[in-house]
Amino acid sequence: MDNLIIDGTRQTPEINFDSETGILKLEGRSIPENTFEFFTPVLNWLDEYANSAPGKTIAKINLEYFNTSSSKYILEILKKLKVLLNDGKEVLVEWYYEEDDEEMMETGEDYEDVSGLPFKIISFEEE
Amino acid sequence: MAKQSIYQNEVDNLDQSKNFLKRDDYSQMELQLEFKKLVENYEELIDQVKIITKISDRLQKKLNKTNDALENSNVQLADLNNQLNNTIDQLTEAKIGRKASTIVLFIAIGLFVVSEVLLEPIIDDAFKDNAYVGLILKLVVAILIKPGEDFANKYMLKKARKAQMKEQEEKMIKEKDQSSKKKRRKII
């Protein structure tokens, strides 16, 4: 299975999903003009990944800002990871936020509550 | 178009229920199952709406905070710009003032030399009886030094400001040209 690599832009996040290591990175800013067009390949890739996923999957999410429709797609991504967890695979979501970005930290906590996935909320210093 | 929706799953679920209702041959059991499915989907949808609204509001707050910070930075930047412009103006004024003083000093020295070498003998011949005429002439020259300096200062300052404004206008026209070129490039 191919890895999914999408370069980040000023409006879309960088995506680096590695099917062999099980490390799924999503970082940057997500305000695409057409969220459906941007996230559909991502969700399709995750459907395929579910069939051949390694024992452990770590989703590293580090988002600076995202729009409302992206928040729906992030929820969809987490739902797909929940399917993996329900299949007996180990899944961990690492949610990164800049240390003074209270809003992004609380958003991570909300996703943790609603998804039922194990989360690790990690702060990092602003560069 | 219908397939290009972020709520496609939800729309599909609703369509399924609508199609079920169009049937008239369903049993009590089927109706119960369909209703259960509809309630589950509805519950999930409410959960999604709750979380998405909450997150959206929070990120709006973050955006507002960033905008406020940006506005503050702009105000600070405008203040600093004003201070810088004032300092530049003061420096220009001081520079021009020094230049004007030097010019007026040289003119005064020139006038003094002219009056001593050329006018003094003529005045001495013409007003032999009155020694004050030469002195008054020198006094007039001396009195005129200060207003002369002020006049030269004002004239040079006016000229410098005109040049500065012209330079700024040219800069603005250049920037406008560059931005319209960029826009054209984007359209192409």
C-alpha cells in the first residue's frame, strides 16, 4: 500500500501517512476552499489502511488553525481510527499545540471526549 | 453535486429512511429497526453538531484574539513610523538650518569685504562730514543677517519637503505598478 503524502500550503495542511510505520502526520493550517475535495482522498486512504494497518497506529496532529468543515473531517478521521481500535489494533492520537494556544488544547480535549480514542495532548514551545 | 457534500453520509442515511417510508409493505419489526437506526443516526448527528459548533466558536475566539493582536501591532507600527518620520524631519531641519547659516555667514563676509573694499572709500568721499553713514551701513548689514538666515532656512526647507513629497509620490506609483503587474500575472 502506498503512503499518502500531500505537501502543505497556506490553506491546506501537510499530510504524511505512512502505512508501514503506522505514523499518520497531519500538520499546519486547514482552511481549504473545498474541504470535500481535499479530505476525500485522505478518508479513502484510511479505509484502505484499515485492511492492512500495522499493530500500532500513532496519529500526530499538529494544527495551527482549521475551519468548521475541516473540524467535521477531523472527526471523520478519528472515527476511522476508532474502527481500528475496535478491531483490536493499538491506536494513539498525539495532539500537539503551541504552549500558549489554550483554544487548540481545549479542542484536543473535546476530540478526545467525543472520539473515545486514547489521546496524548502535548504542548510545544513556539519557534 | 449531491455527492460533493461533507454531510454525504448523513444525507444518505436520511434518503434511506425516506425510501423506507415510501414502502407500504413493512412489518412492525422492520419499522422498529428502521426507527432505531434513524434515532441512532440522529443522535450521532446531534453529537457532531454539538462538538463542531463548540470547536468552531472556540477557533473563532482564537481568530479574534489574533486579529486584536494584529491590530495592536499595526497601531504600534504606525506610532513608530510617526516617530521615525518626526525624527527624520527634525534631522532634515537641523541639517538645512546648518547649511542656511553657513550660506548666510559667507554672504555676510562677502558683503563686509565688499563694503570695506569698495563702498567704504566711496562713502568716505561722499560723506566726509558724517562718519556715521559707514557705520549705519554696516549695522544694516548686520541686522539683515538674522532675517536672511531665516529666509534661507525656510526656502531650503520648502524645497527639501517638495523633493521629499515627489520622492514619496514616485515610490507610491512604482508600488502601484508592481502590485498591478502581480495581479495581471495571477490572472494569466
